[in-house]
Amino acid sequence: MKEWEKTGCVLCAQNCGLEVLVEDGRMVKVKPDKENPRSEGYACRKGLNVIYHQYPADRLTQPLKRVGDRFEPIPWDQAIEEIAEKMRELVGRHGPRCLAYMGASTQGGHFEGAFGLSLLEGMGSHYFYNSAGQEFSGSFWVDGRVLGKQYLHAAANEENAEMYVAWGWNGMESHQIPQAPKVLRGFSKDPERLLVAIDPRRSETAAIADIHLAVRPGTDALLMKAMIATILGEGWENREYIERYVEGFETIRRWFEGFDAREAAQVCELDYDEIHRLCRLMATKRWCLHPDLGIYMGRRSTLNSYLMAILMAICGVFCVRGGNVIPGMLVPLGRHADERDPKNWRTLATNMPAAASGAFPPSVMPEEILSDHPERLHAVYISGCNPLRAYPDTTAYEEAFGRLDLLVVSDIVMSETARLAHYVLPCRSYYEAWDSTFFQHNWPGIFFQLRRPIVEPPGQCLEASQIYTLLADRLGLIPEIPAELYEAATGDRLLFGAKLMTWVASEPQA
């Protein structure tokens, strides 16, 4: 039997719509979904090859327990019972800070994160480690200071912009927005709009740009300061916008007075006249900015994010049509975790805050495990993540994981990290489970695609969220659910949602 099923790509944050041909229960062919309102029939090579991701050779199909130097299959009941008991015993002996959760989601699925974080917090811990904690920590931190909440990201509203600035971003290859090549080519070919690329090399995006500033690597912050100083020095700032929306402007203005932008241009290995021209365009056009890993992971990354915010603020392009807007979102990605609030935890050995919406940086985990602190990490649950391959210092991770009293890995394959675990739990792939993502940073529309299972899982694989629920139940973290909620769940969805929220508000354990 053959049938085309609608779904989405799970290999990057854009989650473009796909149609998959399922034959005799197996995915056999993939094509773009032309009816998807967000991707509109666009898909890149990764998306068109999700079948290779779906059917790895080393797929896990049953729970495994380490016995000496090898793994033995065990029933789910035994796995849940033993893991829950070890978690309870370790937290009881060392306190909740001994427990950490790493992963929580990937580019393709976020549902499990809500369940995993609920389990972690139910055990009293806040040690959630995620790539966002070091990938975008500076950006999140600046958003918290400038926009008020760490999860408020000002996204480019390129649809209504006259000029699009790609800073440290090669969207022609790395995407990062829906239909990126189409959007960038549109700016490049439109005589009424401009595409600007700021990149040390002549990337694929820079090659089609109207203006390319080939900034010297690592001098982006200096270039930003020169641009801000130029705009303020020429009196080009948007005074009306600043008076209405910006706090602390007179304080920051002094930082740029008397700054020699021409000398800075020499250090950046740029022609100052080109910088001056771009500054004039920024002061007179509706422009939006898309920064990316080129400056987020380079020298002075946090300062880069802060200076970008100042640049956009003085030009009056924050939260305006055609500028950078705070997009609508179905669910915020993370929470506001201001490190100045004593309620927000820090790591014990490295004193790191959860600067990225509640996520701690994975790079410090080995030190937190190997520490002599009495409340050091003793138990780690990892899901949707392979730190031995994904994060710095594999050797340190190997040593640290060897010191843990409990390491649980939930994955679809026997990864390098899974081989070090005490328990390995097989979970369903994103095409075998109900899932979605909350990356839909759009304006003015909000897109959300719920993916349903399109193929059956092999063996005894469970949804990751189901595994957390089983553990929470065994740990006694789930309160008794009243019969009227079960009854309401069979009826009107809005009415059920209202009753559920009312019950949650009145139930401390919910």
C-alpha cells in the first residue's frame, strides 16, 4: 500500500513542509509540500534526504542496561523502576543539585522538552543544559537587558524592509529563515531594495549583495562602534523614536563621542567612505538585520549583540514595520533567567548562570561532575543529544561521565554518549511520534504545524515524552487526575483546556 503523508523536515529550525511517500509502512520518497503556508514548496537537500535520518543502521529498539562492560536488554518496567529508584536515592542523599538534564529537544521536536523539564523541576533541580546555553548565550543575555526578557528575540521583518543586512550570515547556504535563497535573491534583483552582506569572505550571500563590507575577522564590534559613532556624529539618529521608546540614550551617547571612526575603519581593513555610505542608508531607509553565528560565535560575541541593539535603536528600527520586530510565538522558547535574581541558580564549580532563557552551557558540565563540591552532579539524563560529539573536550566528558552514579541516555541510535551510559532507552523518531517545534518566529502571522506519526516505530520504542511521564509517575510526581477531566477530554477542546487550566492552577503538584 502506498500513500503520500504530509509532515515537516526535522533537520533544521525552519521545519519546511514535506510530503513523504509511505509504502508498506516504510518511508520511500520525499518531496516538498507545495501547500505548506510557510515553506510554500521549498525544501533544501537536507529535507529531501530525511529518509537517511529515519533509518540508521544502529537503531535502538529495546531498553538496555549496562552489566559490566556490556549491555543487556531489560523490560521497560524494570528500566523505569530502577532509574526512578536511583534518581530518588541520589537526590535524597546529595540534594536536588546533583541531578541534571541535558538536551530536551533538537531542531525537529520540542514536545519532549516540556515533559523533561517538568520531571527535572519535579525533582527539585534547575540544572538544564542545552546548546542554546553556549551557542547564543550572549544574544539571549542582551535580549534580556535590552528588550526585557531573554526569550524576546527581535527578528528581521524582511517582507516590509527596503534594505536587508546580513551580518555574519550566509543565508544562501545556511538558510535560518524560511526560503532564504528565494528571499535573498529577491532583494538582490529588486532595484528598489538593497542587500548588504558584512562578512570577511565573499560568501554566496556576499556574492549577490549590493554592498559587501569584507570586515577583518574579529573586528565586528569595532565596526559597529564606528557605525554608531558616525551616525551620532552626523546627527542622523532618529530623535523622535529615541525620545519615545529608548531609555538611557544620553548615558550611552557619551561612549561614542570623540571616537575616531576613520582609524577604526583602518583596523577593520575597510574603506571609511563605504562605512559612511552604509550609515547614511541605515539612517534613511527601513532596514532589518539578520545576525548569525559569524558574530555570535566570534570574538566579543556578547558585545556584538549589545552594539547591534544600540545601532538598531538609534536608527529607530526596533519593533517597527520593515525593521526588527518581536515576533508572535505560540510558546516562548525558554524562560527569563536574570542572573541578578538570587532565585536563579548558578553552577557550583564554575559559577555560570543560565543566561540563555534558563539553559546552562554544556561546556562546563564536565567540571561540575568532576568537582569536589558536596552537591556536585551525580546523575545526568540526556535526550536528543550526543555531547561527546557535539560539545568541546570529548576527553573531559568521557572522564566525567565515568564518575557519574547514574547516566541515562534516551536516543534513537547507540551514540558515543550512549555507550557510556548505565541505561539506554530507545525513543521514537520524529516521524513515529506526535511532535512539533516552536521556532516559528514570524510576523504578522504565526505558523504552527503539528506533526503526527506517519510510520510505526520498531521494537519497543516509546515517545520521549512518554518515558518522562512513566518516570514521573513512578517517582510519585503526578497527582491524581479527577474523573471530570478525563470526561472533559472527550468533548469540546476549548472547554477541556479551560477546565484543565483551572485544575492546574489549584493543584500544587500539577
